[in-house]
Amino acid sequence: MVDRVANIWGSRTPFGRGAKWPVRVDQVLADGLAEGDVDRWVQSACVLCSNGCGCDIAVRDGRMVGVRGRGVDIVNHGRLGPKGLFASWQGVDNRDRLTRPLVRRDGELVESDWDTAMELVVSRSQRSLAERGPLTHGFYTSGQLFLEEYYALAIIGKAGVGTPHMDGNTRLCTATAAAAMKQSFGCDGQPGSYRDIDECDALFLFGHNMAETQTVLWARVLDRIAGPDRPLIVCVDPRRTDVAVNADVHLAVRPGTNLALMNGLIRELFDHGWIHQSYIDAHTVNVDELRAVVDPWTPEAVGAECGVQAGDVRRAAEIFGTSERVLSTALQGFYQSSQATAASCQINNLHLVRGLLGRPGCGVLQMNGQPTAQNNRECGADGDLSGFRNWANPSHVAELAELWNVDVDVIPHWAPPTHAMQIFRYAEEGSIDFLWISATNPAVSMPQLGRIRDILAKPDLFVVVQDLYLTETAAFADVVLPAAAWGEKTGTFTNVDRTVHLSEKAVDPPGEARSDLDIFLDYSRRMGFSDRDGKPLLTWRSPEDGYRAWQRCSRGRPCDYTGISYQRLRGGSGIPWPCNEEHPDGTVRLYADGNFPTDADYCETYGMDLLTGASIGEKDYRAADPAGKAILRAGRYVPQHEPPDEEYPLQFSNGRTVYHFHTRTKTARAPQLNRAAPAAWVELSMADAARLDIHEGDLVSVRSRRGELVAAVRVGDIREGTVFVPFHYGYWDSGRSAPDGHPTAANELTLTEWDPVSKQPVFKNAAVNVQRRAAGEGPAPAPTTTASRPAVTGRVPSPSAARRRRLRNPSTPCPHRPWRAARSRREVSGLPGDAAPRGTDPGCHLPSGSRWPRR
Ligand code: SF4
């Protein structure tokens, strides 16, 4: 038995460069069940992060009772991580699921029926539309619905209601991924593939704690590290994550300085001639501007600004500049920081100036956070136009009008789509008075929660919430609609490397809960939305109807799904788009021919200035039409907007832990995961803790200019001067929907500020102070694994030395990690699992005999 809570990535299956990642099928079944007890296995894929691991759901007596990885799937080769194993099915099969609609009567939410609830929604919607028009309506959705559901919502919002106020919580996690790809390549869509891990010589992880956020992808990296020809690893992260532990170069940059570092790395490439001049000439534009912008950023200048060693900057640049095949990945450390798009575009630029795209081992993965974020962006439920069309290109808008058979002026395209932060601002001001929130929990996940709660509580704002549980946000709703969960409905979704999976319905939803698609279609029907012939706008009768409609919408666009049918997705692996007559088996890597979708008639955007967000505009773009060449966008570095000062001397950053996903609506209902990370904590460096006379487990107050939170301290391996708090923790599991005098949510502290291009909120730069409130009674409730492990009190063995020892003899088990030697073909996780006992460290970077920091 392998405890997959303590042993997050499972046993190693080493492989060398260019070899196939071995299959290892992970499986878990409910306590006491064996495989023979399972009635049937139903094909799906995991929706607890963006990795998109193929899996089968175990069903017995009409209930989900477990899950196993699909060995045939190109994404995971059978593996599943702790969240997929424990939370996917246990996270939805709970007694506290919403089973009936709720409506607010005399200030209280009371159970109702669908007709009553929907008539309330429709009458309020019709009244607002009649009295004040479509700009009264805002739709705020998720990164966790299915493609068909997003597409229905996009059509309803754009062609039914006619509002530009549509966005998803993808704005909070992956808007910058989309923005950076649009800016550089002309269109959203991941150039690289997970398979590039198998082929690369060097792997750069920019603000991407892959070890905790995409555990199966990290297992693939660990298997490359454990095999021959291991890739060199460069990690950019202020915390000593497991990525950093395994890195050859760890650049623990000061939060808010990513762009300075990136400018320095590119300058080094130019300076040393580590560039592919003929590729630059043939396939890019704007190189002179890029050279000029990066020119001041010598390694010493980078070191001074970012707080890292100039030699480490040089070494990282040398690895990038001299490796034959480089894969880069990025996530929230870049996306949720200041100048997010500018820094992320520089990742693209590193690859473009070296011509490292479209070949095995050479790729960029501008990661997503959520499982179906990609579909939201493709379908346009987030404010983009469906099919990666350009809202500023009249012919693209006309194509959609033709597809939906509506007048072109119905589709809002007179101004940029409204992003989430602005939608909530309009609700605050009162111009939006009807806000429909589906499958997301802004009362925990958005910045500056005190303000968000005030907005949601406004008496003149009608709030509809559609979700599985009575979340902190649902508690503010006027109407709550119970939604069916993963495994209770059918639909498709697409992961980071564009691989499309079909998730089949395995069991019925509880009570009267309905799929999100059915809810949207019902709203459209009741509202009487129609096309220009007077026929219903949406006539779909099943998810597959919606999928076929989407295929028509995607035809000829970069995300072409026309070759991927439900039938093709059944039985085998997921398939990466584009898949059409030209690419009948899908497409592993984009841009192999050096042609980019930047042509003015085809591109998804005309671009923005990276410093200000000012639109470049059609006229200027056409005047310098890159016509198929990538654009080397460059942005001048400016310091963050809320630097530490005397009153707030520390830099606050929120983030993720391996055991939870988003606001824990599912993962906290998996007992194994909840035991591993039951409550919020505050990570402080040893130096800061000593200076403030704070010790492991002490209760502290963290204050910013916007709020306060109180939690126990983990003295950890984090850059001095910074404070980290996981963002997952709200209030629902304490029976509250708001702090009520006991604030513990990280976003009580964060800033209402966003990147000028992607409009992604800046969650990772805020000034705070920390004060001790009470002595602790034991260690903080933080995991003892991964980046949240306690700080080392003694000497830390050099990671590279430890790795070298293991590399010399990979079959030798680490004395602290006996499972490193296990190489079973199938890993069966026992239930109930448990986290490692406190005081031990399965993360195994502790020197023998080291202890927890003591007071
Ligand atoms: S890596 Fe992500 S998609 Fe895969 S099992 Fe874990 S949570 Fe699910």
C-alpha cells in the first residue's frame, strides 16, 4: 500500500530522454471495496487541476465509489495525484449537496422548486432588460464547467442578452496565459505539449510550483530526473518548493520583480550570441525594440532589483542559451504578480529568439490553473469572442452573427469585453443589477474580500448562484440553483496542452440538481431568446448537440475541433486540437513551421501596450501587419505599486497547497486531504520569525491596508521579507459565510489591482505587517510535505549533491523516502489515507535528526 497523501507523486518510473513515459495505473476505491465490487467503470478525466488526467469512475449501486487512471491516455499514462484520487468522487458525493433550488424570503434562503426559482430569475432579468437594457446584466462563471456549457452561456450572454459583461474566475488564474499567447503568437493556444517533458534537455519553471499544482505532470518530471539524461531544472520562486529542491538553479526573486529578471535573461542571450538569428529574421518582428528594452538589465542590475545572485542569473541564462531543447512553464507566480503579461511574454521571447518552438522538447506551456479554463477562453464565456475571434475585427463578429443567425449589432463588440474586476465594480456602482455567478466562489477567491462581500450584499443587486454547495458566495444569493457535478453529467473539456477529453455521466445528480447546461438552456427558453427568424436561439437537446454546434463554430479557427467527435473520444486517449482534415490525429505541437496566427485578418487580438494596456488598434496593427510572424513584445519594468514600508514592512503573497483546489468546496470534503491541510496557516522565514519573536505554531495577526487575518505560523523555507498564506480557506466549514470577527481568508488582505493587459488581479504583491497574538499549542496545521514543510534547523544538504547521489545509483532508496525504490506498475491507495504524522517529514529534505523549530 502506498499512502498517496504522504507520497504525493507515487513511486518513480524513471525514463530517459526520448523514451516513452512508462504506464503506472493509480487507483483508489472506497473503504472495503475491491475491483470485483465495482458495477462499471465510466470514462472521464479529472477536473481538479488543469492537467486533465484521463480516468475512469468506479460506480456501484448508482454511486461513485472510486477512480482509476487511464493507462492509454497521453496526458497521464495512468497516473492520478492526491486530489484526483481522493477528492474527485468524494468531493461531490456528500450529504450537504444542494438538492433543491433556494430562494430568499424575508431575508432567509428557503427551499423552493425549479419553476418558482427560475421564474424569479427570469422576471428579474426581463425587468432589468426592459427598464435599463443589457448592460444591467453580468455573468461571472468558472474554469470548471464543460465546453458545451460555456458555449451555451456565451451564446446566451452575447446573442441573447447582448451584454459585454461576461467573465470567468479564469480571470483570476489564467487570463495572463491567454494574454501572453495572444500578444506573442496572435492567438491563444498552447504551443507546447506535455510530451516536451520527455524530450527536453532543460526545464524552466517560472513561478510554477508544478510539484503541488499539477502533481502528475511533476511526477513525469521526477521520472525524467530519476532516469538517464536528466534535464537541468531552473526554478523561479520565492519559496523553496519541491521544484526548487530539485533545481540546478533556484532564483528566489523578490515578489514583484519577475519582469526585471526576464529582461536580464534575454539580455544575456543577446549578449552571448545564444540566439537563432535566421529564425528571428524569418519568423519574428520587433527584435530591435526587445533589445532596447532589455539592454539595461545586466546580471548585476537584475541581482540588485530581484535580490538574487548575479551569478545565478548568468547560470540560468547559460542553461537556456546553450541547451538544445528547452521547455518552459509558467503559472501564478508570474500570472498573479505585477506586470504579469509583460513578464510572461518574455518567456515566449526567450523561446522565439532561440527558435525553440514546435520541435520535440522545445515548447512553452503557459499553464492554466483550472481544468476547463481553456474551454472558457475558447467558447467566449469569459468575454473573449467564441472560437478565438477578434472582437475588434468586424468580419469575425459577422461570422458569429451568421453562425447564431442574429443581427450583428446584437453581439457586443463596440468596446473591449468587461473583465471580472470591472464587472464587480459596475455591480458596486449599481449599473449592473443582475449578476449570475456559476460554479465559482468570489466571496473567497477574489481580492479584498471585505469589499466583495459588501458588493454581493447590496440590496439592489440581484444575485443568482449556481453551484454544488451552499458556498460563502451562495449565502449572499437571491436565488441558488443546485447544479450537477462532474460524474453526474456528460461533456467535454480541454487541458493545458489542448488535449480534449470526454467525461461521461456516471451517476444521477442528487435530488433535483440539474446540469449547468440544462439550467442555461432552461433560462434561454424561458426568456424567449430567439434568432432573427424568430426561432429559439438555442435548440440543443443534449450536450452532444452543443458540442456539434461548437465544432461548427471552431471550424477554420486555430482551435479547430471538427475532427474530434464524442465517438472518437470514447475508449482511447484524449486528442489535442487542432484536429481536422489536415490534422486527422490532432496536433501535438503548434508552430512547427514557424507560421503564427498573427495575420491581421486572422489574429485574435491587435494587441496592447504591455506597460499601459492601451489598445494598439486595427489601423496601426494593419500598418505593421506581422503577417504570420511572431511578435517579440517588450515591456519596460516598473516597480510594484505597494512596496513594503515602515508600517507594512513585509511582502504578502497568497498561493496553493497540494491538498486543496480553489476554495476547497470539493477537496475539504475528502477526509484524507482535509486532514492533511485542515486550516489556514501563515508562512514566515526563520529570519523574520526570529526578528519578530514568533515561533512555530504561534497565532499571529497579518494586516494589510485592506484587512486582517489570524492564523498559526509555519516557520518555513521562504524568502526573508515575504509572507505566504494559502488562498483556499474561507469560512463555510466553520458554519460561517463571512469572518464574523475571525478572519482567516488570505484575500482579506489582497489588493484591488490588476495587470494592465490581462486584467488578472495582483494577488502576490501586498504590503503587510505581522504581529504575534498568542503562543501556539503545537505546530501550525500546515502540511509537512512540499513547500510548506518546516524550515530546516540544521544544515540543509545541497540539493544538487543529494540529487547527484541518487543519480549515481537511482535504485538506492533515499533513507527518508523508502518509496523511492518502489516501482510497481499499479499503485493502490488505501482508504482511509492520512498525512504523515506531524513532526516527520516525508518531503525528505531534512537532515537526519533535525527537529521542528522550537520556541
Ligand atoms: S494532476 Fe490534476 S488532473 Fe491529474 S489527478 Fe491530480 S488534480 Fe487531477
